Amino acid sequence: DAGVIQSPRHEVTEMGQEVTLRCKPISGHDYLFWYRQTMMRGLELLIYFNNNVPIDDSGMPEDRFSAKMPNASFSTLKIQPSEPRDSAVYFCASTLQGSETQYFGPGTRLLVL
Amino acid sequence: GENVEQHPSTLSVQEGDSAVIKCTYSDSASNYFPWYKQELGKRPQLIIDIRSNVGEKKDQRIAVTLNKTAKHFSLHITETQPEDSAVYFCAASKTGTASKLTFGTGTRLQVTL
């Protein structure tokens, strides 16, 4: 099993640019979560999906953030336009209904200059 | 919503000593409490979890205790080793409600020689 896959692993961009982060969950998992980790705020849940449907996006900071899950094996988190305060590590995680254990991807380290 | 508080934020112990990290939660309906370990630059990984139908669970040098009445749970690491040095996160959720985890703010454990 390849585990949760995220790309890119590192992203450096300039303020105002669009950033797209990608995630492939573990095959067969029906829940997918996007988290943001910073020193100041710790691990924050941004949004999660069940069977490709967004269930709770209350953690999404503002309209600049959007997430999609067009199919069971792919999700994107987009920031447009990006700002320096968006700099963080973004993790994707997946799990299976009834399992509870969330498996995290390696994360994308985003730096917005 | 759920609120999870974690203490201490940093903990330094000598190799071979025990380490204890404590968390409290606010939602009495929470019934699943995992602990994640995150090494520097790596992803969070589940190390142990406990459900509300038991008061204690052990896995080799790691144990977790749960006091539902007081709404707190703790991680105990005995005979600490340098490889235990990491950030530890507690979390809480309600099983059967889409596995949405609320994380504590993390404890940085340093095991010194």
C-alpha cells in the first residue's frame, strides 16, 4: 500500500499567485481530510469529504480557499490568491468508515513570499 | 464544538525516565481518543488510541488512561528512549460521526541522554 500521496512536497510562490495542492487517499478509504499545521495554530482541520462529498468546510479560512474531490482517488486544495499568512504545512489524511484511524500523507510545505 | 487542551507544551526527561502528557476535552459525547506522534519534518502517525468503553490501554512502553467523568485522558511513556523525542498530539472525536478529530496543541518531548 502506497499510503496517502501528496504533491507537491514543497511549494514556494509569490503573494497573489494561485496554489494547488493535490492528494491521493489510500485506495478504498471513503473519508478524506485536509489539515493545516502552523506553529501558532497547531493542526487545524480545514475540510473533510465523505464519498467525495464535502461534509464540513467550517475550518476553511476564507473564500480564497477551496477544495474539491472529483473522484474517490483525488482531491485538490486551492488557494487563490495566496498570501504570506498561508505559509504552512498542509496535510491530507484518509480513513475508512468505522476505522477511526486517520492516515496522514507526507504533507506539502507551502511558503508564500 | 469540541475543545481539546493539552499539557505540557514542552517536556524534557532523561533517558529511562517516564513521561506523562495530559489532555482534557469538553464534549461529553466524545468517545474516541487517539494519540499521534510527529517526528521533526514528518507526518503525524497514530501510536495508540482508546475508546470510552475502557479506562486503560497498553502497548509495550506506551499506555493511555481515560477518565470519562473528569473528561481527561493521558499518555504515559515508560523507559523513554531518544527515539521517543517528537511532538505528541492528543485528539478526540465521536465515533459514528464521520471521524472528525479535534487535536490538542501538541507536546514537544525531548529525551536527553
